[in-house]
Amino acid sequence: MPPKRVHRTDQYIPLESFDLHDKPKAALISLVRNQEIDGIEMSMRQLEARFNHKHNYPWIFFNDVPFDDDFKARTQNLTASECQYVHIPKEHWSLPHWVDQERFAASLEYLGAIGVGKGWMISYRHMCRWNSGFFYKHPILDDYDYYWRVEPDVHFFCDLEYDPFAFMAENGLKYGFNMNILDDARSFPSLWRQTKEFMAEYPDLIHPDADLSWLRDPRNSQEYNNCQFFSNFEIGSLDFFRSSTYNAYFDFVDRKGGFFYERFGDAPLHTLAIALFMAKNETHFFRDIGYQHDINRQCPANLADKCSCEPTNLDDNFYKLVPMESRQRKPDDTCIRLWLGGE
Ligand code: GDP
Ligand code: MN
């Protein structure tokens, strides 16, 4: 039986409607520091209560230093699922030999001075690069097909009465998001130019059903409008990231040093790659998953009895709380509307 297409739905989908014989091979993954234990406890407690206690997907924690015993004990204590703790290999979290250290130091100083968020932090550059090009390379994920990325200090507000991994598998979906943002464009000034170079050099790698229209700005010569999937929440296909196509793009961009000479985020990188190398209908807006990261929140209006948050609407999503300074990161429902394409 071909998979059912229920793309772009915000309707409640009962678990029984799925015809999956095998549970998806999926894991909850989190890059987190030992000192963020309180924050990851909060995220875990909510995701376990809202979803995972019924499914027991394993948790896999990643860290650039070894996890301490307190972190391991407290996280394992919050779930009946297996927890695994990964010390990221050095080669996944260090300066590549082709990066000019002086230019990197100048970028840290410059982005710090002009106030690009976390622009001065060395660790942030490694974090963005790891989330862009390394998380899926770790052999611990070899046996898995899907991941759900979870950060410390996030909220999950709604009881999830279906399995989003099964939903992805059943519908042939490869990437699920929950919020969009415009990040500070000064953190990736040359990413779009590099992406256009890649497109020109490797036209055959672009998916025949790729749709970049929602990412192009008609008021600015169809250049990138900087819309991004807010990647602290993502439910994705590991095969997509493991593909030679995605890795050709990551390597192309990585070689030019933008994670270090600029502050390329994994959010714009993932977004552009997904738009280029996936059909649009392989992506999904999980608008029914109530979620919050910092001040950015998505709370579905039609599931009030299952959620503990005030519904957000697509037009008022925190514009009032965030200064409209266009260069600053802000939640942007315009991007969601563009993605929805007039839905
Ligand atoms: P933001 O959401 O863009 O402000 O970035 P965060 O500071 O929240 O970092 C994103 C994720 O990476 C969070 O899950 C952090 O816990 C994690 N993270 C960031 N830097 C490091 C680091 O140096 N080491 C480890 N282990 N985790 C990090
Ligand atoms: Mn964060």
C-alpha cells in the first residue's frame, strides 16, 4: 500500500491510523553541557510526560567533553528508555587545518564588537559546525533512521497522541520543523553566494522538485530572504544528512571556512540544503507540537485541551516581545506563511 499523504495537516492523527509494522528506528538526541543538567532535565521531563513514556525511544546525549556521573544519573533517572552518552571525537569538534587562525580570531573579535549574538564564542562556532556536518556521522546513529533534536531549557506543552517518527515514516517525510526565524544576517553574509556557486557547479544534485520560492525575496532580486527553520527543534531523516549530496554541500561550504570567518549557523545551512535537495512535500510543519525555545513559542490553537500554553497565532507570534530591529534574530511568521504558500 502506498503511504498516505497527509502533508500539511494540523489535524489530530490517531496512532491507530498508521499502518506501520515496525517501530521506526529513531532516537532523541541532545548536544548539551554538563552544567546544563537542570535545563535538560526540564526538557526531558516534559518530552517524556507528553510523548516518550509511551514509546520509549532512546536518548543519546552528545558532549565535547565527557559527561559527568551526576549528569548521567539525573538524566537516566527521568526516563525508562535507554540513555547513551557520547564524548564527541576530537576531529568532529576542532579547527580544520585549512582555517586561517588569524582570520578566525579577527572574526571572533569583529562579530563580538558589532554585537552578533554569541559571535565571540569559539564554542558556538564548533557547535554550529557540529550540528551542520557531524552529528549524523557518529557511528552511534548508524542504526537509526530518524532523530529528534532536543535542547536544554525548552518546553513541550501538548500531549502528543501520535508518534511523529511513525508519521514521518508513513508519509515519506524527511524533515519536520516547528518554528521559523530570521537570524542575524551578519552571521552568514557569504552563505547565499556560496550556495549559488554550489548550485551552478552541481546542478544535477538539485532535487527535481526542489522549491526555493519561499526563500527568495522578490523585493531584492530573488536573493535569499534569510528565512530559516529554527533548528533547535527538528525531527529529521538521518539518511538525508548522511547522503552524498548533503555532504557535498556541507564540505563545499565548510572548506570556505564560513563557520569560523563568519558565524554560519546550522539553521540557515540546514534550511538551504533541505530546500535544494528535498522535494518540498518531504518537509512538514509540526504545528501541533506545542514548543518553546527562549522567547519563541509555538502553541497550537486547536488542541487547547491537550496543551498547557496560550495559543499563538501565525500573525502575532512574539513580534511584540522582540525588537523589530531587522538584523536581530526574531521569530518570523512571515517565513512560515511563505513556506505554507498561501495555505
Ligand atoms: P542558541 O539556541 O543558538 O542560542 O544556541 P545554544 O547556546 O542554546 O546552543 C545550542 C545547543 O548546543 C544547546 O543544546 C547547547 O546545550 C549546546 N551547546 C552549545 N555549545 C556547546 C558546547 O560548547 N558544548 C556542548 N556540549 N554543548 C553545547
Ligand atoms: Mn538554544
